[in-house]
Amino acid sequence: MGKQYTSVLKNEFDTVLPHKHSKRSNFLRRLKSSLRNIFLYFIARLMRESTEPLPNLYAMKKILLVSVNQRLGNSILITPAVSALTNALPNVQFTFVGGRHAKSILDGYAIKQIYTIQRIDTVLPQRLWRLIKLLRKEKYDATIHLSTSTNSLGAYITYASGTRHRIGCQRNDGNILFTSVFKHPHSRHKVDQIMECMEQIGIPALDERKIILKPKELLWAEDFFRQHIGNPSQKPIGIFTGGRQKKGKAWNLQSLGIITNNLRARNIPIVIFIGPEEVKNETYIRSAMGDALYIKGTSVRETAALISKCKAVLTPDSGTMHLAIAAGTKTVALFSKPNFERWGPKESHGKIIFDKGKTNTKDILDALLDYYTQCAA
């Protein structure tokens, strides 16, 4: 008997519904955040606020960068800051502390050491304490928290690093974790926010999200498509069906099936990426999407390399959307919520389709064919 797949609930648009426990998870997450905010509020009233001027980063030798986030997209969004810092300070030795995807995303950047914090580490104080002892032993000249979140694990690690200069975003109710602060950015888009923060600390920032792929990784992707598609000159269109189901980001498979039918009618090769959250629904996805090259089980960097060899990528708001942008492939990003100006691709990197009903197939197909024609020219 073949592998059994968990059945999914669908609404009238055939989209995957959020899990029943998502409301409880969201409540617990908000509760923990509120408790941390209350804790910081009262601590700020007891401790003296630090208001030191920003230090001269160009005179430093060792700098620790911190941004702890377990989401793929958020891990990719800090790459403009890392790129700006390593380019502006070529003589500085950088260390990075991040979430589980940090090594995959930052491989190729001028960083000497990357420490990763897994989800389980947040409930195992001994592991965090070992990391903090390692960081304190290094005696960095400065620690920079590369996030506007001032109530996160990364902010506390920045404080615990024990460095003379601890730089982070300013809180409204007082600053106790950092010795020097930059103002909360006013920009709407996350990438612009990161660049605005860098400029406040004297670092010019111009880059977009970027993953640095090695020649051997790109060659592997070319060989993979040559073996499975055949014609190396006919690059495929990549499609990712998922998105965080708990957030309602997963797209209407019936609509995506219409897209794939139209692409097949034009003899355009189709590659469908099945992420970890979609594996359990693979049978349903294959039924809805039809004949295509299905890829699953690849690493983050392997997926990025394959995406880089696609002519365009269609994806809902997800980590894969950010990965496609970072890989330099034109990205058609699907949003059902009006937050696309904050997270979506810039105009030069892709196109945003905002559709609350998740049924707009014409605009999606037009965008994909437009990019396919542009790339073929």
C-alpha cells in the first residue's frame, strides 16, 4: 500500500483551511509577547536608560550580528543588512547568531562563524547559556541586533553578549538592552526598513534580498533540469502552492490548476515545489495541478539553485517567495491580505497579485507569460 496522506478541509474556493489549533497557538504567542512587554516595561522603570552615541563601527575589529528568527522569509530579509555591513567593513571579523536557516542563507557572505539557535533551544536554558558563554568569551567590540523587534530572543542575546557597545532599535518605553539605539524606521517595506536602520548607523545599504549560490550549486541545478526536462534551453516556470496555512496564505489549488493547464497548452515546462507543510497533501496537489515535474525534499540551498534556473516563479506569500527574490528570479507573488507593500517583491524583482478570493487566474497567467517572454527575448 502506498503512503497515506492526511485529508484536508476545503472551503468553497478549494483552499486549505487553517488548522483548528491555530487560534490557540496565536493566543499563546500573543500572551507570551504581552508578558515579555510587561516585564521589559517594569524593568525599564527600575534601570537607568542607556543613551550613548553610536560608536564608530569602522574602527572596530570584531562585531557580532544577531537576528534570531525561525522563519525562512524573515531570515532572508536580513541579508541586505549583512551585505551592507560586510561590504562597508571589509576588515571587520563578523560572527552571526541566527535561527535554524541562518547557515543556509548566509553561506557565501564574509562571516567567520555562524551560530544557529533551534526552536528546542528556547526551552533549554543550558544550551542558550553555553552559547552566551562562548559569545562573551570572544569579547566583541560591538553587537548589532539586526531587527526592529526589541522584545525578541535576539534582543536578549544582544544584551547578554556583554559587549561594550550593544546597538539595536529604540523602544518607546525606554532602552535597557542596548547601549546605543537607532530610531524605528518609517519605511513601509521590510527591505527599506532594514536599509533605513543601516543608514542610521552609518552603513550605506543598497542591496535587495540575496542568497549567494556557488558555481557547483548552479551547475547541479542545470544538470538536474537537463536530466528531468531534457531541453536545457527551455527553462521551466516554478510554482509553489503553499504558504503558512495557519495564516491563510495557502492558495486556491483549483485556480493554480487552471494556470498549469494554460502553461501546458503552450508547451512551457512546469516545476512544482512541494514544501514540508504540503507533503501530507501531495496526492491532492498532484491531482489539482496535473502533469509536471514535482520536487520535494530538497535543502534550502538546493531549492534556491533550482529556482535560479527557472524563468519565473509563482508563489503565495511565503518563505519561498523571499527565496525566489533572493535567487534573482522574477517572482509573481500572490497575496490575499493587504500587506503586500510590506513583504512583496519590489517592482524590479517581480509582480504582486492581490486577490482576496484567490480566484484571479487571468492576471497571474498574464504576469507569468510576460516574464517568460521577457526572459526568452
